[in-house]
Amino acid sequence: MTEAVETAVRKEVVNGMGVFDPIELLTFSKWVASHVQDANNVSLRYAKLWGGALSYQERKSFSDMVERVTEVAGPMTPTLRTKMLKLRERLGLIN
């Protein structure tokens, strides 16, 4: 995770999720990210949880946050675009 991406995630967590002190969340997130081979598997694994626990608007906000952070990480590659579409599909935002 680059410093720019970490800053973007911190901003999203504080502003978008209302987490006042995101240090623990960011530490855990970095640990998880360092152990994940494919982000697609993460969205597949958690899709049912997110679908059941989050409202449509919360799922949309989550997807929007992921897109904003992704933009900071660099140009949208075809592979990344496919993963983003899969995430939106699994969140029930597209059919």
C-alpha cells in the first residue's frame, strides 16, 4: 500500500464511515491486504455478509469509496475494471 493510497483510505474511513481514529482499522486492513492474493476472492467471500448487513445506499457508498481509493492507486487497468464490476455485482448494484 503506497502512502497516497493509505492517505486516501484514511480519508474515506474518517469522512465516509465516520471513524474518528482509524489507526486500528488501517493496521488491520494493511495486514489483511498483505495476506490476500486476489481482491476478487475477498469480495466473493464477504458478499453475503455485506448484502445482508448493509442497505443499498451503504453498499453503494462502499463501492464509491473503493473506486475513489482505486483512482489514487493508479490508472484503471482492464483487470482492475473487471474486479470493480464484480464487486458492484456482488454488492447487488448491477445485475
